[in-house]
Amino acid sequence: MKQQPFSDNMKEVADSMGISMYQRFSLMEASLFLRCTEADLQKLTRTHKISYIQVTSEQIDFFGFQLLEYLLKSVVTKSPSSDTATSSPERIVRAKELQELTGLSRTTLWRLERRGEFPDRVPLSGSSVGWRYSEVMEWMQTR
């Protein structure tokens, strides 16, 4: 049986983010995609925390799958910030904290939610929503 080069999870994330696994990103494009500075991204390459392509002695590029691998590792290893009250599993998580917990953009979270692949939001008031912390953590553990 032929082994697939990418996991179903990685393919799903790539589809939800609208990128191709073999799409090439310049240093600037990759830093925008990862929402970090170019200097931080260069530091990640120097410390071998992210894979890259050495095009010339001065130029590096990234494939989409390399950026996704880094993102997925970050989501799995990232723990909630110390100021987060984790003692109550039924607390409500607002959008900003949700993005920090998952490492995903609001758009990606919205797309996953619309497809039924992410916990539903909880209406708090007329225009305010949140997510149940326990459901988000359970979703992350299944990834």
C-alpha cells in the first residue's frame, strides 16, 4: 500500500487555509502567513525549528507544507498562558484567546465551525460570542 505524503489533518488544514502544500513562499510571504517578523522567522530557520528551501546562498523559500508543519507543531505544544484561569473547564473563551489557544486565524476557525468541524459558538449578548473552553480543549486533543 502506498503511503500518503501528508496526513489527512494537514490536508484539511491546508484546504481550510486556502493554500497548496507545494505553494512556495518567500521569506516576507512566510512571515506574513505565520504572523511574525522576518527576523523572527530567520531565527527559526537558524535554530532549525522550521524547514525551508535554500534557493541561493542569500535566499530561502518555504513550501506550504513546511509552514503548516510548523503551525501544527506550535498548536500541539502551545499551552494556555499563565494568566488564563484554567481551573474552571466550563468557562467561556473569547475570540482573541481562542486564536491564541488554537494558533488559527478567525477566518479559519469560522470556516471549520461552518463545516461542523469546530465547536459551536455561544451567544453572550447581541453581538458578543464565545466558545466553551472544555469543548475547545477537547477539539484540540483530537487533532
